[in-house]
Amino acid sequence: MVLPNEGSDWVGILREILERTSSMPRHEDGILGSMTTAPEPEATAVFRRFIHVNANDPWLYPAVSELEKEAVAMLGEVLGCSGCSGMITSGGTEANIAALYLAREAGYGRVYATAAAHDSVRKAAKLLRMEYVEVPMKDYRIDPEALDKLMGEKGEGVVVATMGTTGVGTVDPIEAVAEVAAKNGSVVHVDAAYGGFIVPPLKGWEGLGFGNDAVVSATIDPHKFGAPIPAGGLVVKSREWLSPLIFEAKYMPSGEQLGLLGTRPGASIVATWALLKKLGRSGIAERAARLMGMARWVYSRLSAAGVALVAEPEVPIVCVKTRRESVVIDALRGLGLYLYRCGVVKGVRAVMMPHVTYSHLTRLVNALTAFLAP
């Protein structure tokens, strides 16, 4: 029996939870493969204060609705989009599903993406019953010429371009992809879940997509940059494009709900707003530069040691080639270092998240060199 007949003592409950989770690693212990991080203490405090708020009840919590609009506007500015609309989501997967749903509702029933695109893109296509077309890659980036040829054969659709592939840390040529899409009467969704906070500040805050009319939406994840989980973001070109995500809810005072969920955590919205206000442009840029510097440091030292690497990182992800993925992952776990698979290629990858330090990375480089150097 799991559910007790009688309620248990709260102290005993807490003791059991602590005992059963005591072996779980903390981010600062050496988690180097997960795209999660220890949230900012201030953002966590704000999250706790608003943990009871349903963001899909703007009649009861109008201030949270206003904070969401401002948070989305700030995320839009990060991505070079002025006057954009959108919503705070539970994460990149929900944002990608919602984005492809919007494209489908606009008449685009086909999804073009590479094997390096996030798994949630294929999940979204399956859930939405959209045709999925895999586009060939060059150096783990979408090949615009191949895309053009496929679109000529298959027809219009929505192209998913990735700003920071999860597996190898490459960035698709978004402007070239957008030009091909426009030529073929199609639209582009940019999955910038991880790279959205990295690439724009390192490129001088240039408009990396929304300057092209074909780009209609983008995913960007605040919880990958210091907001508590869950906190993703969907940025779209206009309120009009977002409108299919506004659903009737007759029992609610407002008469409607936004997004795929009914109840949405308002705490995520307020915490995201607080994090963006705390960091500002300068804080985002400084953090992006620090993380990218770490990735280059790891890449250069592993390369100098003769360790086989997949691609020079464009976002703070380093993928190391090896066919002994499980062996390496288990061995490093024994050393207190937690790596994940690259996925799109045989190998293991390290992700530089805000909690990562050079102490972690020195241990990582030494361990990988010992296991994989010729």
C-alpha cells in the first residue's frame, strides 16, 4: 500500500524525503550534461511568493498578465524583435509544440528540420499530425541548398532552424534559411531555447531572425539561464499570429485561456520578469561571454590533448566523439561528473550552464583526456 490509511507525521515525511533523495547530485556537485541549472536565489524567492497564482486567470491576477507581457517583450528584445507577442511556457518543448501548432493553423502542414533539431520538434509534428521532412546537414547545420531542393519537391511548410543544437552546439544559418523559406512561400520557427540568451549578445544584439519576414516565432528558455523550472518562452511576430492559442473558457471570468495548458504557473512569469530585470542587457551579455569562454577553454584543451571533437562550439556545448558513450558516462559519474549523450552523433557532451565553474571543467578535461586521448 502506498497511500496510508491514516495521515503521517510531517516530520517523518520530511525525513523520508531527505533520506530517499540524499544521493541525488546538486548542480554545483558536477552536473555538466543537463540543460538545467541552479536558479538564481532572488528568482526562487519570487517564485515561492507567487506559487499559488494561475496565470490563466487574468481577471483575478491582472498584474501577472501585465508582467507576462513585459517579460515576453524583454525576451523579444533579446532576440531582436520589437513589438512581438507571446507567452511564458513550461519550457522549450511546450513552446515548440505551440509554435508548430500556430504554423499549422496558418496553413503550413509540413515541418522541415534536421536530425540535429531538438527531439521536441519531432514530437510536435507527431502530436499535430504534421508531415515531418528531414533536411540534410552540412557540419551539423541545416543545408540551405538541400532545403530549397526539398521545398521545391515537397511544397511549403514551417522550417525549424536551431540557434544552438542540443547535441553539438552548432547554429543553423538562420538568415539563409529564412531567405529559402520566403522564396518557397514558407515560414521559419527559430528554436533558440538554449542559444537565445547566448548568440544575440555575442553578435552585438543584431536581429538574428525576426528581421526577416519569414521568421514568425522563436523559443527561448529562461530556466536555462537562471529562472526556476518551469520557465520557457514563446515569442511570436504579432498578437494576430498568436491568436489561435487563445481558447474559449466559458467558466472563467475572462472567458478565455492562453496556451496549451488550462492552469498556468504564474510564479514562472513573475520569476522570469524578475530575472530579466536583475540581469539586464549587460548581465545577459556578461553571462553569455563567460559561458562561451568556458566552452572554448574546454574545446581548446581537449583538442590539444588529441581528444576527438565533433564541432567547434557556437554556443557553450562541447561534444566529444566516442563510441563508448555508456562506459565514459558511467566512469565519469563515478568521479562525480555527470555528462549526457550528444544524441545526433556518437559521443558525450558537456554544457556550460551558469552553475558551472572552471574547477568542474578542469576535472572534466583531465578525466576525458585520461579516457579518450590517443
